[in-house]
Amino acid sequence: MDVTYPVEDELLEEWDWESARPTGRVISRARAHREGVPHEGVHLWIVRNSGAALELLFQHRAAFKEMYPGCYDITVGGHVPFGWNENKIQKEADEELGISPSDDQLVDLGYFRYEEKNEWLFHRELQRVYLLPDNRELDRYTFRDGEVDGICAVPIAGLVSLFRADGILEAEAFDGSSSRRIQISRADFHPLLFAPSMERYVDVLLTAVREYASGGRVSVKMPSPV
């Protein structure tokens, strides 16, 4: 079922927080984020071997985004609309980057239980995380939904250093029309990537990237939410 809603009216499916299973009940995105109602999200991380370095790709969030505008974030990420039972990550990848990888191209890292709470947001999400090896040039990605306006490739070695301590990294970036070399630091990324609550997530992700690069097989998984 392909149904599109304005972001503020987007309908999601409520999930049970403890069992990490869908309930069949519908809830608006606005209410879910206001009341902490659990729901499903999908993440896709693209890893690229440019020949010179192993790199992880980050999307650049458009300046008009309500949450964390102008930040570099997960390559592809989004909520799963109510009633959408197949090709969940493919839907988001097509909208954001103009790609639709097949299931057999994806490395499934499992679910991560995520919680974020502040004075204006209570976000609880069961996030299905995937890894996609893809060595294409950055200018072969297209930004179709307007919510992503660029992409950059960050060398894994520098990224590991950045998670240990802030610094300046060099990366290749594409803004939809041209590619260039940029310098980035922690301030350029989604701040929650460096939050203590994401340490296990990041550790699993980087371990999976290294495992895949060294042997093509990945044994590590996100900590089970059940």
C-alpha cells in the first residue's frame, strides 16, 4: 500500500517497546514524537571503497528540515508509513538518493532500540539498520525528495578518530551539481551520533564495515531489543 501524507500528518504503526513487535494500531508521527509512542524506523549506511580509502557516506540534511537542519547524517533514514510492509528501506533510499538496492545487496544488522527525550521531543523508535557496499561515484546519486541536498564520503580511519576526539577531517562532497573536497568536524554532523546512547550503535556499525571490507562477511549485529 503506497500512501503519502504530509510530514506533519504522516501515519505510523505503533510498536510495543518491550517486545519490539508491531501492534497494528495507527498513530500520527506528531503524536508519536510528542508522547514517546514507539514506532519503526529504517537506516541504511553505504560503505564505499574508492580505491584510495574505505569510506562511509553521509547525507546532508536540507536547511529547511525541522530537526537538525544542515547536518551530515545517516546515509538514508526514515520512518515506515503505516501499512507499508515490503521494501521499507528501498522506499527511503529511492526518495532520498535515487537508488533501490535489492535485498540480497543489503547486510542486515538487526534492530536498535533508540530513545531521545528533551523539552520538545520524546522519540522512541525500533530502528532496522542495513549496510550497503556501493562503490559508485557520488555524482551518480540524485536527491529526489528535497529533504537531502548533498552527500559526502568520509574515510573510515578519520571517522574512527573523530568518534574518539573532535578534529578536522577531509572528505569528498557532492551537492547535486558539483563535487569538491571539504573539511568537516563534529559540529558538521548530527550531534546525536556522538551521544553516549549511540556508542553501541556506532561500535556495531564500524565493526560491520571492517568485517565486510576484510572478508565480505559480517557477524556482528545490533544489540537485540528483545
